[in-house]
Amino acid sequence: MNINIKYYLLYALAYGIVLLLGEGIFRLLKKGPSWSRSFAHLSAGLITLPFPWIFTSHWWVLALCVQSCLVLWVTHRLKLLPSHHEIAGRSAGSYLFFASVYLCFLVSSHTGLTELFVVPMLVLSFSDVAAALVGRRFRNRKIQKKNPATNPSKTLAGSAAFFLTTLVVLFLSYYYYIGWNFAGSISMTLLLALTTTIIEAHSPHGTDNFSIPFIVLAVMYIGFLL
């Protein structure tokens, strides 16, 4: 059997397990759907990181992402997995997550630079969840005053958590992959962390699941070209 097929089937199963575990947190531990969604978001992002080393063609990643989106759409239509769809079903965030996975993999495989996949996925996985967790804990000082039923408000505390987490992830990533000196790494990561934080704070309806990795990918790609 083709090794890509094996990994495709393995990841199709893994993504399903992540959704079921999130449902278990929702039902058994009586946690709110936002906790289950954060768990699924972080877990799906982290298990995706090995893609550049295991898939030899972007077509397999595309098929996996399309299949995952179809599963999300079907379960939403059938009113299954309320732990995920009670919040995510009101936005395009879950679908844009997989769009980001494919885009970053496509660019990474085209350039041969694994960091163009790994770093955006790390920011998407850690920073977004950090913002959600802290934002739920400290709900005052809202940045956006949207209808929470369709687009939960972003808070200053959540944005601060996003900024600090992104700063750490980017600094360690830049220092590891590029080996810049401390001053060079911190200045670049400060600029990129600030930019992504502003964009995340003003990205409605889950669009930050695409806008954030896209900005990180674009800036890193331009940096390598220069």
C-alpha cells in the first residue's frame, strides 16, 4: 500500500478521534462547548505538524482537508457533535482551518522550506487557543462589540495572550530556523506578533483561522526571498 494512503487513513481517523474526544469533554466533564472547541483546535493543529515529512504530494493533503470539511458540514447538518458546532457552526472558522493547512503545505512543499508550514501552524494552534482561554477568563474591556450569538467579542486580555504567545512561538521559531542574533530575531518577531494580533482582534466569524497563518506565511516567505 502506498505510504501516503496509510497516512491519509491514519489522519482521517485521528481527526475523527479529536472530534469525539472534544464531544466527550463536553458531555462527560460538563465543560462548555468553547472548551471542547479549544481542545479540538489545539489537538488538530499539533497532530498536523508532521505533514511536510510524511506526505509526498499536496494532493493527499488536499483530499484530507476536503474530507475533513465534508465531515464537519455533514455533522453540522445532521445536528451531531454539538460540542463543536454550537459555536463553530456559526462561523467559517473550522473550514478555514483546513484551508490554512492546505495553503501552508502547498507553499512549503513548493519551496522545500518546512518552516513555512510548521511556524504558521504553531501560531494558529497555540496563540488562538491562548486568546480564547484568557478571553473567557477575563471578559471585560471588549475590543469588538458584536452579537455574541454569531460572533463572540474579542477582549483586550485575549489579545494580550495572543500577542505574548505569538511572540514566544515566533522568536523560538526564527531563532531555531534562521539563527539570527537576539536583537534581529526579537525585532522581527515583535513586528509580526503585533501585526497578527491586530488582525486577529478584528477578524470576524472565525476568519482569523485563515488570516493569521496567511500573514505569518506571507511575511516569512517574503523574508526568505529577500
